[in-house]
Amino acid sequence: MKKVLLLTSLAVISTAAIAFPNKNLEMVTHSGAGGGTDLTARMVASLSEPLLGKSITIVNKKGGGGLLSLDYVTSRPADGHTILTYTSGQAGEIAKGSSKTTLSDWIPIARATDDPQILMVKCNRFKDVNQFIESQKTKALTYGTTHLGGIDDVSAFAFTTKANVKTAEVIPFDSANEVATQIVAGGVDVGVLNLGEAKVQISAGQVCPIVVLSDSRMKSLPTVYTAKELGIPVSLSTVRGFVVKAGTPKDIVEKLEKTFIEAMSKPEFQKFLDNLGLDETSIAGKEVWSKQLEESDKEMRESLKQLGFIQ
């Protein structure tokens, strides 16, 4: 009798796994409609729906630096039907300890965009990257960022600290466009930006990327050194990807990973990446995405603690 019950239970579990998804899904973002994260989620959702055979509703939980989105998904069952669009913003709040959750409460599925942090300067301000670094050994440069305690702030601090130069004097601005404008105007020496945020100024020959904070050079910036090539162990990106609540069955996680990778391999998503100045290397599966999140969490915690955001 026990054997029959066991076999029946296994059959039910197997059927449930095969049936996934057995209802429509939700994809939760922390940005408002029309924002970069929202657009990324909508693109991936629309391309994944035919593959899953179910609709995916975008749920915008804006507020609290991403905390509302974390809380919402935490309150839902760990069955794979509620997917969180996870970004550097939420990662920062988790690193600060502002969230009820930690990184271990989430299972990474796939990465959609990997937009490296780039140090940019006014063109012809420095002869080369070596002069850029040498100049900071005797005098701190001003770094324009979008807000204190975020990925830009951490990038400026981590780079100058690990380069053994004067710690960056960070000046926060309301938008990335304002940072790019201030580089040109001479309001700041350096801007911490993503490639797409300064496309206009770069095309006009006003702003030049000088160091990319990534593991390898960007295809769109083949002549720009990475920090690691310069002996500075810093790799930080503005990322967007997908995670589910811890406890979600392994086979469901694997199905979502396979589905999203297939969806993001389609020409429509490749064009979306191209418009951001990115390429197919942005797309990654669970293993790469997990490793990046762990390394970024460690880097952010170390820097935020030294900056005084973590007691």
C-alpha cells in the first residue's frame, strides 16, 4: 500500500512539473511603465509567451528603491508563476540590508542585459588612460553619479580605492543625461555612466569612455581598456535579469531558464540590445548570472560599508 501511495505521489509531482506553467504568469518590475527595466521585462515576456503557451502579465511595483517589488514576490508561492525582474537597484538595497530578503532568498534564472559601468571624460582632457590614473595619485578627481549609495557611487569608490589613488569626490545629479552634460561643461572630471546614457555626446566627440568596469572589453568599445587589464580588480555592471523565489522546484527553474534564453536569442531582442549599445554577450544563463550576482553583492557590501551606508 505504501509503495502504491509513493508511486502515486511521484506521478503527481512529475505531472505537476510537466504541466508548468498551468496558469498565466506574472513578471514583476520595480520601475514604472516605459522605464528601461519595464521595457526589458515586456520584451522578454512577449517573446516568451508563445514558448510557454501562457500569457505573462507585467506587474509594476514601483517604490522603495525596489523594496516593494521584493516584498510582493516574496508574498507569492514559490511555484515559478511569479518572476521578479532583478536589477542593480534591488541588489543595492539587499546589500545595504534594507530588504527583508538576502541574495540567498532568490534563485537566478537568466540575465537579459549586462551594461558595464564606464568611466567617461571630456575628450582630449587626458592624453591616455595612464595619465588619467596618474593624475589621481596627487589630486582627487570629481566623479558625477546619479545618486549616492547606488551602483555609480560604488563604482567610483571601488575604482579609485583599488587603483590606490585619491578617493573619488562624488557629486550626485538627478539624471544620467545631466552627468553627461556636466562632463562636457567641465562641471565634473569624470562621469560614471552606461554606454547608452552618453550616446549623443560620444557620437559628437564630446565625451570619451576611458575605462570599462567589466571582465572583458566591450565589442562596441574595442579600444577601451577594462579596469582589470589595468591591474584594478573591479567589475561592476548595471544589470537586468530574472529571478524566482527560493524553494521553486529545480525543473521549473530550468524550464524558465531555457525559455528565456531562447526568447532572448530572437532577432527582436538582439535589436533591442543593439539600441542600448550592447550585444549578445549580455544574455546569460543561471550559472553565469548567479556568479555575477554573488560577486557584485560582495563588492557592493564592501564599498557601501566603507562609504558608511552599512553600519
